[in-house]
Amino acid sequence: MPDGGERGWIIPIGGGEPKDQEPVILERFVQLCGGRDSKIAIIPTASKLEDTGDRYEKLFREIGAGEAVVLDFDTRRDAYEKGRLSELTDCDGVFLTGGNQLRLSTTIGGTDVARTLREMNARGVHVCGTSAGASFLSEHMIAFGSDNATTHAGSVTLAPGLGLTNRVVIDQHFTQRNRLGRLITALAFNPFLIGLGLDEDTAAFIGPDQTVEVEGSGTLTVVDAEHLKFSSMAQAGPNDPVSVLGLKMHVLIRGATFNLHTRHASAGILAADRAGGAA
């Protein structure tokens, strides 16, 4: 088990990560957890498919985890079961599968499992989620919404998430499903947040120092509302467009970073090398 000197990494993935060829994101997660010395818990609660947990258990063993265990929390009663909680606390990393984020929030939100996950991450255990599992990691979660590039007041519904961080709101399958509009709409509700829009096969490795490191083949779109000058959300009806002035946006690729505290973006060494090689 990791030392408790600093919190563990928080790793949202935009979904669609490779599971058979070059699974670089999941391999990095396994190495963070300790590689062959690691034990990873897989929570498939978001998924309705019976074999989701088993497929990830096999995958994590193949890419270098010492042990992987599937913990099914199918009902709220399961989320208080002491045997499963004991198994969970014995792990070095936790992985939340994709599916439906509302299945996560309604099944384990407010339970001993949710409390245990927050305590584990605070003392150094790494928590990773893909697709729906990614959305659930933050305190503010996009429950559902419309896939479009325009901002409409009714295009997104927010709900409480797991609460590992309160700094961001996360959206996934971002470019593939044209979700910029709903992410901006979410920020129009609460400009305190930083929007992270993750493409498929793309992850944001959020370190203990609040630095986000981009991994994978796609892009991370960062929407920063710190200097928001105006939002018309308070005057908008459910079907009305929303005016948002003063947003800042960054599009980051593998190797780039963004600091959630200073709100500074960097292209990173890898990204800079790519740009130089193309000149």
C-alpha cells in the first residue's frame, strides 16, 4: 500500500482506450500502482454487461498488474458489505469502468464505498475511471446532456459525483460526440470549475501537485472560466441559448500539462519536439 504522504493520482479517461494493442494509458496506471507488486480493484457498477469486470481483470493481469480483483457493487446494500470493503482497502489502485455514471452515483454515492474511495485516494491510492467512470470522479458530475457545439441552458444536467476533486468537471468521448457546447454550459452554471473534455483513448493524469499530464492518442480540451465576464444562465429558459463571455480554452496533446492551481498550460517536451520536427 502506498505511503500516506500525499494523495494518489486521479485519472479520468475519455473512453475507447485500447485493450489489445498498445494500451499505454492503462499500462501507465498499472505502473503507478506498483506494477507486479500491485493489486487493482475493478468496479464495474456503471456497466450493465456481465463480463465487463472479467475482461478488465484479464487485461490488467496481462499488462503487468500483480493481482486484479472484480468488486461488484450492484446494489446500495452491497456498498456497505464489510467483506468487499476490506478487499477494496487492500488495493493499490481502483478502476471504475464505463457505462452509465448515474448507475455509479445512485448505487454507491453516499455509501461506505464512496467514503472509502475518498479516504484511499487521500492517503495515496490511485483512482482511475473510463467514460462514465471518468465523469464520476469529480465532485461535480455531468449526469447527461445533449451532444452539440452550442450552449443551451437545458443541454446539460449536473449531479453530485464521487468528490475526489472539486476543481474540475469532466466530459468524455469529447470530440467524437461533439460535446463542447454542453461542457461550456456546465461552466456557465458554475464558473469556479475548470472543464476537462477528454477524447477517446486520452487520459488526464492529475497528480498530487494538481498538475494534469495528458496521455494517449487524442486531445484534452481545457475550458477555463476563471476570468468569466458574463453568463446569461440566470436569465435563460430551458431551451434558450446561453451567452458566456471571457472563457479561455486550451487544446492539449500527449506530453502537455495544465496546472489546476496556477491555471497555466504547457505544451510539454513531447509536444514541443513534435512541433519542431514538423517545421
